[in-house]
Amino acid sequence: MTDKALTLPEQLAWREIQQGTYHADLWEKALAESQGDKALARAAYIRLRTTTIQGDLGRLMAKHIRAAVAEDLKRPADFKSVKDLYG
């Protein structure tokens, strides 16, 4: 690991490795990319998993934004439009 500050997705990926709860398919891909070198595989896994986490976070944020916008667009029960008043 370098001295630079890690992003949240990088931190989550490192935590997975430290806890031994990594995604097997990504670990296999990382091992293949590194010709079986586990030190290089860890770096490859971090890169692969960070990309996956970033995509997941983006989709999750978009889902929450859509839900918030939909909630904001709901009219209160006592709402009257101009059409209702002058119909």
C-alpha cells in the first residue's frame, strides 16, 4: 500500500482482503493477471474491486436520488391545483 490517502472503495477492497472475504471471481482474475504472484494479485484485486465498488455506489446513489425526486414530486393530500380551483 502507498502513503496516499485511499478512497472509500479502495479501503473497502483492502478490508475484504484483510478479512479474507474477497470475491472469488475477482481474486481468480487478479491471480491470472499476475501469473500467480499473490503480492501482485492483491494490487490487481484492489484495482478490480475498486472499479466494481465504484459502479455499485453510483447505481445505489442514482437509486436514492430517483426515490428522493419521486418523493418530492408527490403532492400533499390537501394540494389543490389551479385546475381544481377554476376547473
